Amino acid sequence: MTPELTALTLAALLQVVQYALMAIPANMELGPRKTLSPRDADRLDKPLMEQVSRGTARLYRALNNHFEGLILFIIACVVVTLSGKSTPFTAALAFTYLGARILYVPAYYYGWVPWRSLIWALGFLATVLMLLVALF
């Protein structure tokens, strides 16, 4: 397995951890009556994520942000691997993305301004550079 695919696997496991970090407090705050329901809009006062604490809502947004970033990162890892362009540089970029995503969770949860945005940008830049390396 290439280092990029290892980083991708770890990023997917991070996604699982982030889901648990968000889901456990959300279930505790909302109770099973709401979280096990079909969540139909006409039955809820407002969306569930507007009914949880600030911290849980931030964990939810960080999770969704990782879903969005993971799409490009998957493409970058697959393209680098399949094109045979894996190098120590692309491996470093892949693990930079992973490190940024790990740091992003507490940065979002604790509201680190402007660090949250800078951490996000670092991960995004690492992904874009991987795509550019694979292309050229």
C-alpha cells in the first residue's frame, strides 16, 4: 500500500471517530425519542443540530466539513497511486492533510480563530498539491 493510501485509510478512520464524537453527545442531549425518529421536518420544531449544544453542533459541522474535504483527498490519493506518481513529497502531503484534519476537530470545537481556517487551508493546499503533482 502506498503511503498516500495509508493516510487515506487513517483519514477514513478519523471520520469514524468524528462521527462517534458527534453522535454520542447528540444522542445524550436529544434522547432516543428524537434520534431514533424518522426526523420528518413537519414533526420537529427545528433541525436536530439546532437543538444540541454549541459544542455538539460544532462537532457536527466539523464532521460534515471532513466529508467535503475527504472527497478531494480520495481523488488525490487514488490519482497519485494509480498514476505511479507516489513520492516522498506526495506522502508528506498526504500526512499533512491527515494531520490538518486531526487538528481541525479541536480547532472547530474550541473555536480557534483564525487557526481553524488556517488548519483547513493547510489540508486543502496539501490535497491540491497532490493533484498537481499527479497531473504534471
